[in-house]
Amino acid sequence: MKTSLNPVFGVLLFLTILPMCMSAQSQRFTILHTSDEHSVFTPLPAVDYHSEKKDPALGGFARLAGMVKQIRSEKTDEPVLLLSSGDFIGGSPYAWLILEGYSPEIELMMEIGYDASTIGNHEFDYGPDALAEYFHRAGYPDAHKKLPIIISNLSIPEGHAILDMEFLPNKIMELENGLKIGLFGLLGTDAYAVAPYAEPVHIKDPFKIAQQQVDKLRELGVDVVIALSHSGVREDRELAQKVNNIDIILGGHDHYQTLQPEIISNTILLHSSYYLENLGMLELEFDNSTGKVRLLNEENNSPFLIPLDDSVTEDPAILERIEYFTARLNDFVIDFSDSIFTDVYAHILHSDFPLVKHQDLVETTVGNFVVDAMRLEAERVTGHRVDLAIQANGVIRGDIIPGTMEWSEGKVSFMDLVTIAGLGSGPDKRPGYPMVSAYLTAHEVYNLLEVAGLLSKLMGDTYFLQLSGLKYSYDPGKIAWLTIPFANIPVPAYRSVQDVKIFTGEGVQHNDGYVPLERDDPRLFHLVSDYYLTSFLPMIGEILPRLALVLKDRDGNPIDLENTIIYENEREFKVWEAVARYAVSFEKGADGLPVMPDVYRDTQDRIAEEKGVPLAIWAWSGLIAVLAGLGFLINLGIKKLRRRKR
């Protein structure tokens, strides 16, 4: 008996010691990730959301809090970190509260239990001074102890208030299992390019700073290096390739989602979408012997992205805080609209169809609705006919989706509607970009349309212009002669605009009632846009004198940007206000709500592509011919020299 028990005892001892040895060799931890939360406190579409019934809406801070609590309660045997890649501000009307003296996003993130965040371009929507005030109200710099804000590549002038917030260039966290996590944060080049109000704050080279931060963190003995990056997936992939020894990149900015993480040069890259549609989750194991991090999700049968849908139990404490901020938002809307609107979740419009953006770089139904609202509401407020309204895709923040549930069928809420047009602020420091009004010559209208094509070719869909009041055709192959290799810079050709027609009818733009617009038409044409987009127009002439635009008053006198702002009742008239006022101006239907006109069911050929032979073919053909000619002449010269030598 004694000898027969020894092998059994040995096996039992081995099985007891093995997990202890394995535990000493590796540590497990979980990362939860969000990005581009954009002040979206409640699920979207708001019209379909119901806190007590099943609904198709996604997101919301209360659902996020509920899911984070659930995961942390299930993983008491390992550390769980909740991290954000920035842009927690801007997009939803809740962001308007920032200009009313509140800091709701960061306060909710603290209560939910975020462990760290970086900042994105939209944190600068109201300027760096307002951002400093925002963090100061939330208790910074002391609040870094509760929620560290990590950003490594900002360049802030001496004496600026934002320096007093003491943003962290990096952070080392020692987890309960002894693992040392090193974090740093980046604001990318593309993201900074669309942060026009960030100055005088600038960014340093993200890749150079990233390598410096990684090297420093490694010298300080961290086991795992995590980059919180607000740069977009293209720059994040480049970051993984160019910078050594980053274990994990948690990205955001372009609202991309990786259905499963990408592995690039041994770096794990995760993007978790936007508006809290998902909670990203990485289940990880660090191997002490190799220093490598391994993903465990697949072997654990765990998702990388957890939908924050109606199956998630909302956190009641966070719900209560959101109700408080909703009441404050209603107070603002009541005051600002003179009680025309009183409840941000009220149904204000009926539509039997959605207005959506199906693809990039084309006319869209939602775009037509926004620019029609701008044109016609500007006519109402100014008392003058408006010939042309323009708006860039980058500031049209989504679609108009009518409700689909029994309590919301065919209805559109104030919240969903103004979310598409609620960015920014004006010189008055109140929420929303103000509308502006100026006059251009016919030649300048053509220049504007050439600029629209050139900007979208150079900068992408963000700068593609939706327009109301005219229709035109253009040849994308004639925007530029060619694109300079490696630099990816187009050489303007000034030949893309083919045909322009001005709408002469009244009210909503239809498919008839147009007259041709000639370049030499002597009249002035009334343009409306928003303050943000119009601020770029005078710069065009500085870069491309041939496409210069001069903002003018009705008499043709040049005016500066400040004098273009439209006012109603002695206050700035905002784009979001124009969109809401336009929506409630429609004829009412059987349910008592204004009805979306059928004209917005489809696009109206306001912007038509006419593809011909690209100029690049002629340009390269000409260049080849010139080079061939030079080669022939050089060859001929060499032959003559040889003859002389003979």
C-alpha cells in the first residue's frame, strides 16, 4: 500500500504545484476599450430608445457602466482596465452643456470607473481655453489621481491655462497581480488637421514621440506598453510598423471598428467603433519568460466587441446623473429657442423614410435636407433670397432615422435631428456654429465649386460639399493635371466644373426651374454657410490665387468673417437651430407632427459626375513625350560628338 500510494501522491502534488508555477510564469489581465464617445449619453437612435422595453438603440453611458460592472464582477481573479482613446466630447447636444458651465462627460467617465483616457481633436471644439476650464471644473489637475488624462505629443505655449491641467505624458500602473502597464497617448496628424480651434496648441511628431515614450517606459521596467491613440486606423497601422516595442494600440478618430484585432509587427491593434455602439474587450496573458502578450479571447470563446444593446442592464446611478444633465440641457434649449423647443427627446417630425448617406463623395438626402434648411431659414431670417447654401460632409454628423418601434414609428426626435448639425460654437461662445451670409460673383461661384472638388480629392469625404440652390456637373478626372508621386499632392487643373445651373423657383429645390449660370454673369449671388466652413474660404486665394474668393456685402464691398454672421433677435442664428426650425415648418400630418416632404426620399442630381478622359493621361503622355524628345536630342548630340572625335 505504501509504495502504491507514492505515485498517486506525486501526481497530486504535481497538479497542485503546476498552476502555481504557471501563474508565476504568466499573468492575465483584461482591457476594456471605448473611443469617440462624443457626448452620446443615451442610446441612438434616441427616438427608439426605451429604458423599460426592448429596443434596437445602441450605446449609452448607463449601459456601458452596467456592462463594465458585470465584467469586473466576473473577473475578480484578474485586473480589468477601462481605457478611452479620446473624442469623448462633441457630437451630441449634451456637449452644449460645456459652454453652460458643466463638465458632464468626464464626470460620468469618473463615475463609471475609467482608468485612463487620452484626448482627441473634438476635445478642442470650443478651443483650448474652454478645454482648460472644462477640466478645471472637473477637479484637475488633482483629478488625475482618479482618471489620468494621458497625452504625449501636445506642444502647449508657456503660460497657457491648459498647462495648469498637467496632462500626463505617460503613466505606469502596477496591477494587483504585479504586472506593470505603461501607457502613453497620441493625437494624430489627420486628427489635428481637423481641430481648427486647437491653436495655439500644436502637436509634435507622433511617431518620434511614440518611440521616445516607449523607450522611456521600457527603461522604467514596464511589462506591457499600451498606446492610447486618437489618430485613425491608417496612422495606427503605420505606428505599429514604425515604432518598436508597442504591445497594444487602442485607436480611435475615424470611427473604424476592427471585428477582431489586427496583429502588425507583433503589436495588437484594436478599434472599437464609436458612440458606444460596442465595448471593446481584450483578454490577455503576459508571459514573463518571453515578455510577450497573448490574446485569449478566441480560446475563451469571448467576443472582441460587445454590443451595448438592450440586453445590457443599465446602471441606475449613471441613469440618474444623465437625467440631471438632460434637465440642464432642456433648460438651455428652452431659453435659447424662446420656448419653441422645450424637450430634447420630444418627437418633432414625422418621416416615412430615412435620410442617409450611403457612400462618400456624393450628394446625399440628409445633406440636401441640411443645406435646404440653411438656405430657406436664412431667407426667412435675413429677408433676402439666398442663391446658394453649402455645408461640408464632415460637419453633417449622421443620418435622420425615423423610429421603428410601436412608440416611435415614423417619428424623429429633436435629439436625433439636431445631433446631425450641433457641432462647434461661434464668437458668442454659445453652442453651435452660427450661420453666415455673404455675396460672390458668378466667377467666384465657379471657383467655389472647383475648390470643392479639389479639397475632397486632397482631403477626402470630410470636405465634400453638399449644396442647395443650384445644380452642377463636374469631371473628377479634370480636377487635377496629375498627383505628384510619393507626396500625394494634386496639381490643380481648374477644369473640373462643366455645367452650373441656378434654381429660380421658390421654397424646396426640385428638379425643374433652373437657368444656366455663366462665368461672366455680372450679378452678385447670395451664399450662406456656417462660420467654420466659411473661415477657410479667404485662405484659398492665399494658396491658389486663381481660385480666390472675396466675401462681400450686398453692395459688393469686401467684408470680414465677423460681419457675415446672421443674427436673429440680437443673437447668433445657429445651424442646428435652422435644421430644427425648418423641420417644424412642414405641413402637419394625421398625428399632428410636421411631415418630411417626399422630395427627400431620393437625391436630386444636384451634383452629377461626368467622366471623360482624365487629364492625368494627357499630362503623363505629354511628360513622356517631352522626356522622349529630350532623350532623342541627347542621343543625337552624343552621336555628333563622337563624329567630331573621329
